[in-house]
Amino acid sequence: MAYLLLEKRDQLPIKRRNEIIRFLKTELDLPKLTVKILREVAAKPRWAMESLGNTFGKNVVDAVEDLQEFCELWRTHFLMKAQPSYMPTGYDVKRKVICDN
């Protein structure tokens, strides 16, 4: 996302640009983003940013109250929208989610 702000800023709609800025300020816990900070963030590999532990996926899962229901909804959405031609034999939207806590 930092790369987008550095390289494609003028091509981004203002609303999207502001969303990215808010997101980065929140994730990096910064009151202000500078070009220097954006360059530093853009230069880091993605896994380095995700290793901070505050990834989007983690935030989503933390916000979900019923993981089984969420997975079933997501699987149903996938089937309806992607309409895959080939699926594993026995694929089941209601397959139990295994959580190792």
C-alpha cells in the first residue's frame, strides 16, 4: 500500500487514497505519514510487515464471533461467485473448522 501512495498516488481516487493513509497510520501507529516513512515501508518485504502480528486476516478472524458460520458463509460465497468447474470430491460447505488454540 505504501508503494501505491508513492508510485500511483495521482491515479488513486481521493477516497481510496485517504483510506490507505488512515490504514497505514493505524497499522504503524503514527500520527503522520511522510514520504520517508512510505519509502521505508515500501522497501520492506510483505512478510516483514505481517510478522508484526497485526495483519488484516488476523483482525478479521479476531472480529468474527462464530468462526464456523463465517467459514460456511465464505465457502458459499466462493461457490456462488466463482462457480468453479472442478471441486474436490466430497467438498462440503459445512465441513467443520478445526481451531488449534
